[in-house]
Amino acid sequence: MASQELNSDSEAPLHRGMITLTVMLASVLQSLDNTIANVAMPKMQGALAATQDQMSWVLTSYIVAAAIMTPLTGWLAGRFGRKTLFLVSVFGFTLASALCGLAQGLGEMVLFRFIQGLSGAALVPMSQAVLLDINPPERHGRAMAVWGQGVLVGPMLGPILGGWLTDHYSWRWVFYINVPLGILAFLGVYAYFPRAVRYRARLDFLGFALLSVAVASLQLCLDRGPTRDWFSSSEIWLEAGTAALSFYLFIVHSLTARQPFIRLALFKDRNFLTGNIFIFLVGVIIFATLALLPPLLQDLLGYPVYDAGLLTAPRGLGTLIAMAIAGRLVDRVDPRWLIGAGFACAALSLWQMTRFDTLMSAAPVFWSGLVQGLGTGLAYVPLVTLSFATLPAVYRNEGSAFFSLVRNIGSSLGISMVQALMVRNTQIVHASLASTVNRYAARSTPAFAHLGDPAVRAAFNAQVTHQALMIAYIDDFWLMFGLALLAMPLLLLLRPPQRGSLPAPTLIE
């Protein structure tokens, strides 16, 4: 870093309670929008006169914009200060949300969602960095519990709130709801955020450009792959090839540049490196499961949108309870035990999901969701605390941004992976089940006696597809179960911080 500048009001008293409330609100604002718009897509499609394929860009534009901007967050925070970055981000996100609600055409909606993604990318990582800096080391666990509630509960409550707003008001209200929240967050940042140290660092533009192209191409590949039949499409080949080449060039450039875009000293910290592997797996397991449940409940089991959202609520309740417990225990017991218990709960919940069937009641969904929520809360707080426990404060801006980027990539990869496997396994299982029906079975089994009738044959095929789809979902749950178990040996790589060894908190803006 070339130079440092200390502002005159760096010694102003901290309003920790109001700062915590503000960053919590900012985290909820951004994380809620990751899922709240999904349930409104069918009604948005009609209002915007768009095809289903075109509507996918409403989600893709937001994801790609956030993926591009997230790595830049650390440099922007150091160059312009966290307070300035927060104010601009909240203002841009709120304005873009209002414009999304006012959009009259698909082009406008895609553009405003792109701006929304660019503006909101900094909110979650900077919220985490701020809470780490304003709290002494012995309170980091509780601070991360508060932060984690906003990051994880937002996506879980999004479908419920989005379904209720869409059913009772209009799809436009899934965007308008951000406006009052954004105004409150803006006022909180303006009134209570401190101004402290800013770093005037040179931007490694080549490194940033390579990483942005790599991440954006990967996100496009993962998001568009299921609708393009993956590598049977030249578009997917182009995006995957661009991502691979850009990642390779970025790594080579980072190893040879004097001041790389992401400083390699970050990865010399074993806890931070291992924590990123863990958070990648959390993104794969938790968010992939979240993506599987709504279509399973709505399309396969016939639940209305709002009822399906309510059935996912126990997951959020479990997360809130577990985070409150973990926040108090993380400084008293070895955090690795909490992380292990969290992944064990996640594995147990996924095992429960492998027992789902097409005739089940709501109870298995309720209890498995509650157990998984408990596991997520138990693991997330100590994982974030340990990942940043031994990382010097000067790296927290970059570290927080990279941590969020890895989690987002994990969630995108997990969602695309389980969806692709579900489509493939449904076809395989359908063919296997249908192969048992032949003219010999039709003669010996009364249920098959009228398969010559086209209507009967169509109804029978629908039942076979229904069963094949359920088996494909169960196969995905088995995969997530295996990943949760395989992640647990990584606990041996984490080191618990020694008491009194952590750096004193600094107000690095």
C-alpha cells in the first residue's frame, strides 16, 4: 500500500449497537433479493411479455453483475473508504430496486437488475468486515452470529415474503419492499459509521479484468447450462472455455505481478484458506438444497407457492436458534466442535430427505428443514470466526470480498450440478421403469391390461415420470449427504486461535 490517510474524526466514539443494526439491515437487504424475485417470475413474465428463456436473464443479469463487482469490493473499500462505499452501494441498490418495480419492458428490467447486482455486491462482505473491526476478538463470535442471521436467513425468507407480496399485491412489490429498507440503511450508515483509515492502492487492472471475465463466464455457463443442454451447445463451450482460460491467466498473472489484484499473502493463512474450502462446500450443500425444495414441493407434491414457502420457514427458525447458541459458545469451546456438529446436523437432515416420497405429509419436510437450519447456524458462525481469527486486519477487506465470492460460486455450482443431475437421472430412471412394461407384463398384470388405449398410456406415462422425478430428487439428496460427510475431515486443518493472540480491532475503512 502506497500511503495511508487518517481522517480527523477517527477518534469519534463508536455506536456499536447502531452500526450493528445498520450492517444487519444492509445484509438482509442484499441477501433477501437473491431469492425474493424468483417466485414472482411467472407473473413478471406475463407483464413484461417475455418468453421463459428471456426471463432467465432477469436472474442472470443480477448474478453476473454481483460476481463481477464482488472481487473489486476490497480495493474500493481501501481506496474510497467503507463509509463512502456503503453509502453509494445502498443508494444505488435502493434506486435500482425502485426502477425494477417501475420497469415496463424486459430490456429495462434486465438493465436495472444488472445495476442492482453491481450496487449490492459490496454490502455483505463489507458488513462482515465492519463487524469484525468494531468488536474486540472475544466478541467476534457473537458479531458473526448477528451478521450470519442476515446473510443466511434472508434467502430462506425470500420465497415466503415474495410469494405473499405477489399473491396479495403485485410482483412489483418484491422490488418496492427494498425502498424503505434501503432508506433506513442509508441513514444509519450516514449517521453512525466511523471514518478512519483509507489506503491509496494501485489497482491491478489486468488482474481485475481477468478475474471478472473468468467469474462472469463461469456464472453464465452455470446459469445457462441447464437450459442449453450443457456441452451440446456452442454457447456453453464458449463460456466454459473463456472461464478456464481467464482463470489460468489470472493465476499466472497473480504469481508474477508485483502488486496482484488479490494479494497472495491471504492464502498463507491456513485458517483462511481452509475456511474458504468449507464455505464453498456450504454454498454447494445448503443453497443447492434450497433450490431443490421449492420445485419438489410445488411441481411434484402440489403445494401452492405460499404454502411451499411456509414449509421452508422452519429452516430459517433453526438457523436463528443455532446462531444465537453458537454466538455464545464459540468463545467458550473449541469452534471446530461446533462446525463438526453443524455438518453432522446437515448430513442428518439430508439423510432424512432421502426418505421423501410422493405420498408423504408435510412433517418430514418440516423436521428435515429444521435440522438443516440448526446445522447451518451451528457451522456458519464458528467457521467465519475461525477463518478470520488469524488473518491480519489489513487483509479483511479483500478477505471478506473473496470469502463472499467463493460462497457465491459454490452456491451457483451446487445449484447447476443438482439440476443437471436431476434432469439426467429422471431420464435414466424413466427409461428403466418403462422398460419393465412390455406385452408379457400387460398380459399378466391387470393394471397394464388397457395400455393400448392412448389416454390410459398417457396417464401411465405421467405416473412413471412422477416416480422417476422423485427418485432423481432423492439421488441429489444422497449426493449432498455424501459431500457433507466428506467435508468433516477438513476440520483437522483448522487451528483454534490462542487467547490473546488475535490482533486488536482497528477501524480500517
